Amino acid sequence: MARSRLLTLIEVVLRERGKPHSAKALVAEIQSEHPNLLRGRTPWKTVGARLAVDIRRNSATPFLRLGRGLYGLREWPGVAETHVPARQLNPLDEDILVVPKEEFLGLLGPSPARGLHDVDYVPLLSRSKTVARRDAEATEEYVQLIPSFVVLRGTEILSYKRTKKTPENRLHDTRSIVFGGHLQAEDIPELFADERAVVDAFLFRELLEELALNPSFERYLYAGMLYLTGTAFERQHAGIVFFLEVGEKTEATSLEPGYHSGLEFISCDKLVTSSVMEDRWSRVCITALGLNP
């Protein structure tokens, strides 16, 4: 993927100024030279999101974090990178992105043959709104959007066991192949929201906060929208499903071990007869991969 113009301009600003900048300070510098590039109410959120993703995913990134919300260049002498701890917010206290159910259903169309709907997630996200997660869980008025990732390593698929720390009691001690979580409203990039690369970076943040892949994934494919209607929980949630391919030597480590345990790559022939099949979202994804027994 070609490097974005925004990251190039950020690097130029930091190198010319020679000192750390916050995302807001970077926006001010860039807007002084390129007034039409950055627009919207909170452009610093997009700058921060772009930098965060590049620092975490790009082993050759020139950037590093020098403090919470403060960025610099690795080439500067005597600098030390700061690792900012993950958010500690109670998941049920989050503000998340949802789509009004009537609008969501209008985009779904007919039932798919393999379980995943052919729905473009970029315009879907443009229709989203912010709702407190506790409120969203108490109604079927909205559909909660869940970036969902299936990790493929040759003929194996990465699986895990959910712990009792997950908010939904129904999921305790179940196994799954679907990684991901709710979209936090505070992280949404208001700029370039129609650019697929920016939207993908936003969606993939959920995966990168849960799972470390070393080496990282080599390619990914959007597989479709997962939406079931058998239970109230299923009607309240929709998965934006991606299939990720990793190399044969890739190792996976949970970044949220309190929520995931027993990470294991399982061969496809064993997967379809394992307890993973009891998880309905996993089963749909397995069907979409053409792996049903």
C-alpha cells in the first residue's frame, strides 16, 4: 500500500521543526501550508489514528511516541519511545458506533448463500451514530458494528477461549475463531472517512489492541457482513468480517489475556469437528470459507 500524503507531511513537519509535536500541533503546522488538506471538527483524531496505526504495524516507521499524544522521529538522538497502556475503561461504559436497525436492514438485501452479506462497510459506517454501550445492549433499535477477524495460517485457523471477564455471560468459556470488538466512538476518524485505507486502519485498531501477530499478517480480504437473527443478542450485533493471511511461521500472542486464553492454530480438518462449531459466528465464517464437514 502506498504511503499516504498525510504521513509524509507529518514526517516533514517533525524533521523541519526538530522537536516533539502533539497531534493538534501537527494539524496546525500542516494547515498553515495546506489549508485544504485537513478539514472537519476534530482533524487531530485522524492524525493521531494514522500515527498510532503506522507505529504499531509498520516495522520501518520513522515515527515514535514520546508520551501520551506526543510524537517524534526515531532518527532523533537520545529519544526513548513511550508505550502507552491500553484503555482501562469498563467495556459497558464505552460510547460505541451503531446503525439504526431500519437503515441497516435496508442495506442487507437478500439472505446470502454462504452466510455473509455483500455489503460495503464504508457507506455503512457513514450512517453510524454514537450510543452508550449500556443503552445499545438494552434495545434492538440499533445494530452494533463489530470489526471481526479470522486469522488463517496455511491450512490452520487461529482459535481462542473466552474467559469469564467478557461482559456477555453467554460467551463465557466458549471457543471462537472470530477476533474483534466494538468500535469506540472516540477513535473514529472524521477526516478522509470515505477513503477505504483510513476506514480499514480504524477497523483494524480493534484487532491490533487484542492480538499481536509476529510477523504481521501478509494480506487481508473483506469477506462480508455477518448478521444473524436467532436471538436478541444476534439481532443487536453485526460483524464486519475480514479474513487475514499470515505466514507459516507467524506466532500469535493475546494482548488481552484476561479476555482470551488458549490461543491455538487448529487445522481445518479438526476445526469443523471441534467445539468452535458451537459458536454461531464462527460457524458462519467457517461456512464462508467452504470448510463445513
